[in-house]
Amino acid sequence: MEGFPIGEDEDILNLSDPPYYTACPNPWLNDFIAEWEEEKKQLLGEGKRDSNFNVKSPYVFDVSGGKNDPLYNAHSYHTKVPPNAILKYLMYYTEPGDIVFDGFGGTGMTAVASRMCGSPTPEQKHTFDVENLFSKWGERKSIVNDLSPIASNISYNLNNSFSIKDFVTSAELILTKVKKDFGWLFEYKNDSGVKSEIIYCVWSSIYICPNCQEEMIFWDASMNEEKTKQSENLTCPSCSVVTRKRNCEPSEETYFDDVANESRTRIKEVPVFVSCIENGKRVERKVNSSDLEIIQKAKASKISTFFPKEKILDKGESWGDTYRAGYHKGINRYYDLYSKRNLILISAFYNEIMNSSFDERIKKALLFWFTSSQSRLDKTNRYSFNHNRHVGPLANTLYISATPVEISPFYFFTSKLNHFKKIKLPKGNSLVQVGDTTSLKNIKEASVDYMFIDPPYGDNIPYAELNSILESWIKVKTKISREAIMSAKHDKGIFEYQNMLSLAFSEYYRILKPGRWMTVIFSNTEASVWNVIQYAISQAGFIVSNVSIMDTSRPGLHGIIGPIAVKQPLVLSCYKPSSEINSLLENTEVRNDIGIWTFVEDFLNHVPIHINKGDATNPVIERGPKILFDRLIAFYVQKGLPVPINAGAFQKGLRERFIERDGMFFTNEQVQEYDKKKADNPEFIQLSILVSSEQDGVLWLKNVLSEKSLAYQDIQPQWMQALAGVRKGDIIPELADILEENFLKDEQGKWYVPDPENEADLEKLRTKRLLKQFEVYKKEALTTKKKSIKEVRVEALRAGFKQCYQDKDFKSIVTLGDKIPNKLLMEDEVLLQFYDIASSRV
């Protein structure tokens, strides 16, 4: 069923707590929305809302947020944005009672921040009041959606209050009961007969020496002579040869698995080191015979209570992107990820929780405690000898080191319980559901006031695979086929990823109210993924008003639109155009003139007027002619309308209708504010542009030549220094050709930036040349049997694709798009937009 996870109806219902939390699409969302809209009227009457509240420009200030809050750290997850950071966006874009939505909600930090608005700390209140940028304090209403049942369950427990006191009392009873039954698993008597508690045990894989074929224990073989640190080299105890781990095969053993009822093979490992508490002091020692007896007794024990017995992702071997043939040898069922004694104890804790007679809300909180305690209890937990401690799992993988750590569940459940005692849950309840963000049919159109979105970034994190371990315990699993990621193992390439994101953002556009804002966080190292995110946003109908780095520093133009854009987390501020703007475009009589400049003015009204860092004024690149023209094209193409103006005429029109300052355009009212603020911050930071494409080259030359005219021989050395990281397959013309096509030369042979009239004429001539070159590519693609065209001039493709779009020649766009390097297509926002539109019409 659409939007539902994988699981039995009974298990989905058991996990849910309707109407606030459903482990499936929530049928009551629209009822809540209607109720919240009525509450807004009451808040307005009480003076807690402002009838004139309207956010014109995006939030571009500091968004740092601490990660040391007990609530933030209550349950580990693969990625989270601190609620203190989200709080600033909510206080800027919304009012008390406004409805906030997070479609890739994860652990519900957006909902946490929404409730924090209603109960700020004195420190938060002071900080926000001093900045004087924000609206009134008061709870925002939130709806959190995620495809993952475990993520939504975490979100539910952090955002729907329960009695911490009752929870702690119940958890301590369970700890006492399990310890009474199974305390022997992590206890031993020392030589004096004193009973002591084991905190953790370090295990070591066994490898085969490539020289003598004898076994060697990694822990021993990797120690230096002084036994003080581990080395990268392994010294065989049998033949003394020195080698590396990568040159050795792991030793294997065959055993009978009475759960699967079959003989299986696994990597050999032995316990080598124990950390324990004796007489109140931490003691570290080698494994002794008492430890080995307990381990053997545990291995011989049968578990009568529940634990997940199915194959990992129902596949077993080679289960997915996180699978590695080496260290995952013999691990194909979920219980293979645990030591036997930890599995006994974890199963016992689960059994006590699920069969308890506590209040249902407390039982759900106890299950939350159970899942939060598992982060250090399986074999992915690592020990670092050189740090003299266990260092946890390797983030976002299922990596199993040669020295995994078996931490006592008694120790870690107790540690988590002590952490929970410090949590202060904000008052109130948030709505949480498991659902497919590409189909939000249970939320009506134009019903949400603001969105904070932190989407999956390409193939960064295989969420469903990593979540499947905990989801095997709660018996409800992610429908992995609907996950919006890139995955080689699950046959999801960049086009599939793009399609899923486009569907998701289209739904976001549908449910957001006109004129309201959406904030999107982006962090990835692939330019193609960056372009896919931008494309999905604009294809849905949103306008990207501003792109900034999360620490408020602004990169140069190339840092925003080029391949190195993705090296720091970025914030995309987007808005849904007002109903008036959309209506204007439906009127064919005004769309080609009034429509153009109304759109531009509306866009300028949504862009920051002035950005400063320290005492310096920073450029707002969205006010530059290139970005303005790109946004206009994207808007018209997304609506399926012909592009009504060329770049030259557009730039001429800009200068006639708006006021230019420092290469940026402003309305009459805006330029006064800009001039005033620049006077207070007189130093102007020029755009730092690296040349990795022809477009970058033209912008770089405009920057250089706007200061003074220069001869070719003066430009050329600087040009060579600015060239950096040209994309494979993209042809950048020679410097002389770029100058000839875009600039003018005076009588002394010096190049200078043309005035608007001459620039428009040059643009026409340049477009003719580009279209001529495009026809060569088009002929080659349509008439030859070549499978690919390895090198092209991207600017020629841009001009040609635009012309083909105007002529409704969609076949040529698709044919040529299929033959150029895929990376070139995916990393160019303009080409990708025309290609995707054409693909839907061929």
C-alpha cells in the first residue's frame, strides 16, 4: 500500500500512538490542520500573532547550533541538524501557531525546534531578542514525515512528552530483573574471590600468515616490541615474517547454527582483553580462564525469547551497499552482528519491555531506551589500542574491525538511562508519520506555512540498510524501493535519484502556501548531486532566492555554482511564488513583457539587500545579471512557456528598469538601504572566481576588465593562474576567442567591457556562432553511428538546447543529451533542465 512500511498490521499498530504518531500515513493530519488554523485566529485576537507578518527576504545570518544538548544526543542517528540551529529559521520565517513541515524528518529535530519556540531558555530568549530579527515566541505546530519506521519512532519519542520520573522507575526495575537473571554473563571472581563487573571485552580476528600459513592473532601480531602501541605491520609469531593485514587472509571456522539449522562458516576470533571494575576501580587485563568459561557457557545457551532471525535485507550474502566481502564473511543474518552473550541480554531486555504491564506510553519510551542503547552493542563497535578505549562504530557503515568490542549491555543500558535522566522534553505533542514523501495525499493543498528540509544526499548514506538492524527488532521496516538515494546495489542511479527528489519537491510545492518559504540543507561532495537538488527544487516550481554556507561565510561565485560548491554544508532559501505572479503568467497578453519584469522585481524583493562579514560588504550573487536570467529561464521553462527574451536584451532591460551597484541590481527602495549599509561597511569583497568553464571565464574577465582596460599580454598570465578544474568533456575556447566574442578593443589594443548597447549586439553575434557550432554537434549526433560525443562546447549546447526548446525540437535535445558525457549533463543545471523537459515530451 502506498506510503506504508514493510510489516504486519499488528506490528505497525503496536508501534503507533494515534492520532499523534502513526507508523504509516496518518489519516488525521487534515483534521489537525483545520484545528490549528482555528487556533491561529484565537492567537491573533490575543496579540500573539501579527496580521501584517510577511517575510520578504531570506535568513542569511549565523545558524550554528550546539550538539551537546542531552535531548539531541538521546538517540544516535546517521545525520541530524541541531534543533538550536533550526530554531533560528523557525523564529525568522514563522509566527506562533504556524504549521511547519519536514518531509525527510529523520529523528524529528524540526519538531523539537518547533516546540522549543514555545519554551525558550533564558539564554535563547536573550540572544534572539538582542538580534532583533525574529518574530514572537510561541509554539509552532509541526508535521514530521520519514520513510523509516525507526527514524519516525525516535522522532515520536523526542516530540511527544512522557513522565521521565515514571520512565526511570520502570527502566530501573527492568535493569534489576535482567541483571538478576543474567548478571553472570558479565561477572567474574578475581584471585581473592571478589566478584567484579566486566565493562567490555575486546576480541581479535585471526589471520593466516602468507609466508608459513600458520594462524596469528591480530591483537598480538600487531603489537610493537614494547607492547605499548599497535603497528600497521603484523609480525608472525611462528616465522617472524613482517607483513600487512591486507596481505593476509582471515582464518575461518565452520560451525552448526542451531537457529538457521545449518552448517555455516565465519571468521575466527578470540577474546583478548577485558576492562572491568574491581573494588570501585577500573582495571584492564588479559582474558583469563574464568572469562573463557563464561563465554563458552553463553555460546552453549539457547535463547527462548525474541530476536530477529531473518537474513539481512532478506538477502543474506552481498546484502547491499554496506556489504564488504572481507570482514562480513559469515555475517548474513541480523543476529550474526552480535556476540552470543550480548544477544542473550539484548533479547532479555526486549522481552521484559514488551511483556511488561507498564503504562503504554512508558512502554514505548522503554522501547526507545532499548533502541538507543544498541549503538555500541554489536560487532561494529571498534577498539583503538592507541587511544586506549573503544571508539564506537565507523559512521554510516557496517564496518567490522579486526578488534571489535563487546560492551556489556548492563553497562551501556545504565549509561543511557543516566543520560535520559538529564533530558528536558519540551511541552506539547507533534505529529509524526511514516510515509512516502513523494506522495503526501493525506495533506491538503496549500496548508503548510514553512518547510525545513534536510534531504538525502546522493549515495552519502544508505539509510535503509543501516536502519534495518534496529527495524528488525521493532518488526517494521523501511520500504527500500521508495528510498530517495543513489545506490549501486539497489539499481538507483542519478536519474532515479533525481526523479524521486523531483516528485518529493513537487509534493512540497503543492502543500506549501503561496508566498511562503522553504529552507533546504545540502551537503555532498558531488557537483552532479548538487545540480540534481537544485533542479528538483526549481522543477517543482520553487524559486531559489539565496544560497549560503551554514557558518554565514559566503564563497565566491564558483563556490556557489561550480564543482567545489559542495565542500561545505549549504543552505538553499526557496519560496513559492505568490498566486498573483502565477496568474500573471497565465495571461498571454502580458507574460512576455510585464511578466518578465514583474517576476524580476518580485525575485529581487525576495533576495537579501546587503550581506556583510565583519566590516566588509559581500556581493549578493543572486542580484547579478547571470543568476537573474537563469532564474527567469528556469521559471518559464518549468511552466512549459517559451523563453521570451535573450540574454543581451535582458541585460539591457535590467539597466533600464533597475539601479546597478557593484554589478548587482536593486529597486529604487532597495538601493537606498544598500547604499546606507555599504557606507557603514565600505570595504567591498570582490567575487573570487576560478575559471572551470567558459561561463566562468566571461565572468572572470568582466571582473578584471571592469577595473581598467588591459592588453592581451597583460590578461594572459592572470588567466592562466585562474584556470582550475575544467570539467572533462567541456571545451573552453582560447582566451583570444572569448575576448573577441564578449568584449571590445580600443585603439591602443586594450580590451574593455562594452556598454549595454554594444553588449547586446555582441551577444547576438555570439549566439549565432554558438548555434552554428551546435548544428555541427546536432548533425553528428543524428546522422552518425557514434555512441558518444566525448568533447563539446557547453555554451554552444546551452544556446542550442534553448533554441530547440523554443522550436519544440525535443528529439534533438534528448538525442544529443544522451551522447554527451553524462557527468557534463548532470553537472550543468541549464542543460539538465532542458533535457528533462524534452525527455517528458518525446
